Amino acid sequence: MFDVKKLILLGLVVSLVAFSGCTEDQASNESSMTMTEGILVVGTDPTFPPFEEKNTDGELVGFDIDLMKALGEKMGLEIQFVEQPFDGIIPALKAEKFDCIVSAVTITDDRAKEVAFTNSYFDAAQVIAVLVDDDSVQSVDDLAGKVVAAQLGTTGEYEAQHYAEELGFEIKSYEVMADAFIDMENGRVNAVVTDDGVAQRFLDTKPGVYKVVGEPMTSESYGLAANLGNQELIDALNAALAEVKEDGTYDEIYTKWFDN
């Protein structure tokens, strides 16, 4: 069980250090997070089903949401979610708007220079989705001359940018993944590059409308992220991850979102 008192003390120390170079007015206006007893504040972008989204009642749901709640139980902490667009989620963490991130964040070398990651909790890949009756795209090479959609700030966007330079196609970036698929239906884009789990959700939601083509473009792993130097929180999250994997909780959550 994670020691909440240590986490609270760490939060107070970080806050004192952060404010030590500020005037009183600057400190009072600073939006940096302070740790509240028994609460872990978590940033997420609920536009990436089935990992995080809002249901018809406006509630946050998804694999990541359930996993984070399970980790909170193991750590003895209540989880409080804060919504943040993905392209600004790491800057918001660094500005201490929340304690950590759970939002299908791929662990990359560039991101690891800005934030600290837990151990991997999910394996993923970037894939190409097109309309089911579109046979013009069979692989990434066939994207040449087309309009390709991706979500802002994601590794899907980064991967699309890499191939766009080589093959010559236009990229249209979206804040909300669903908008990319809607635009593909309406003929505004020819293909969507996104995580395989996300692509499968849209295929399942609208059978016979979309398909995934070609080989996966990448092999990736997701991690939870915290600010650099907050190793105590990373260690606590890793310990909780190990627990939910060992006691079967992780498998139950996975089955709920991917094997039904």
C-alpha cells in the first residue's frame, strides 16, 4: 500500500520549492497543483475510445479510466480526473495542473526527456483505416497524393508526418479522433492513421463502414506519466500496476474493453 503521508509531504515540498522564487502575487496566481490528502489528480483526454471517452451521460469511461481507478484503490487514493486536450497534456502536467497522466500516452525517447514514465501497461501499433469500399489504399505507400487524418500531438500524427515527407501526402490533424472518421465518411480525408485499438473500436461501432489495411506502421507501448523528479509517484504507480496484473484485475478490465 502506498504511503499517502509521504506523497502529501512530497507535494508540499515541491510547492515550497516552486514558490520560493515567486512573489506573493505570483504564488497566489500560480496554477500549480498541490496535493490534497487522499486524492490523486489525473489528466486525460476523453476523445480516444476505447481508452478514454465520455458516455451518453457525460461520464468518463474507458480502459484507461477503469485501470486508473483500480490503481487508485491499490494506492489508497481517490482518483480525480481533469480533462485536457492531448496536444497540450504534457505541458499541462509540467505546469502542475495534475499529478500524472493516463491517456494512451506512448512512451518515446522525446517524451521521456520531458516527463517520467511508469512501466508499460499496454502494447499498441499505428495502423491505417480507410472506408471499407476503398481499394486504392493497401499499404502506407498508397497514401501518396491523398489526404490523411491523425489526432493532434499523437504518435499517429508524428508517424504520418514522417511518411508525408517521403511519399508526399497532406495531413489533416484533429483534436477529436471521431471527427477524423466522420470526415473520412464525408470524403474530406482518404485515410486515418491511429492506434490499432482505437481503429478497432470504430470498426466495431460501425460494422461494414471502415477497415484496416496493410501492416502496422509502428510497435508502441503506453505508460502513465508524471513530472520528472517525482520518482516516488512513479514507483507507487508501478507497484500498483504490478498488483492489478498479478491479482487478475488488469485482465478483467482488458476483457471488458477488448474481448467482448
